[in-house]
Amino acid sequence: SEHKRHRKEVQTRIATLAKIALPMATSYAAALGYGLASLDGRSEASLHKLEQAVAGFETMGARLFAAMASRELGCVLGGSKGEALMADAELWMAREDVHNPAAASRLYVQGASS
């Protein structure tokens, strides 16, 4: 089916990125892994992958990717902690002229809230 084909393609991309010894590749692989784990209903695994992505993007100074992943993390966590993460991410994106943080985030970090 189409769904299985897409899943396999994402798994292949994650494996390819995992072989690249660069922080951006590792972080993006974690973001893709979050999406797959989320689709599978593995909430703990998906949360762990998303936290890895946020940390990796932040460590290397990829602020836009960090903000998008952090916004998604806030959506997933909910509550006051989640709201604070979303607000910080959206404020940063607004300062960078990102007019629709939700849409921008969906482009790169797809999962539970997408």
C-alpha cells in the first residue's frame, strides 16, 4: 500500500542519515524517527526522539530547526510546560519573520500534533 511504501522510504532515509557523522543528520534522523514512532502509537519512544532532535538542533545552533522541533514538543507535552515551549518557539520564529510557525513546523517535524 501507499502507506507502507512511504513508511519504508522514511525508514531508509533515517538509516542513511544515521550513517552520516554530522550532528545535523543525526538530529534530522531523530526528527524523522519521532514521526514514525508517533504514527506507530509509541508515545514514549516518539517523545524521546523529539527531545533528541531538539537537543541536537540546539547544540549545533540550528535555531530554526530547534524552534520547530521545540514547538512540536510543546504541542505533544501540553500543559504549562508545553505552552511555554510553544510560546518561546513561536516568539523566536516571529522575530525571524516566520509568519505561520505551525505550518513551518509541519514541514520539518511531523508527528502526533500534525
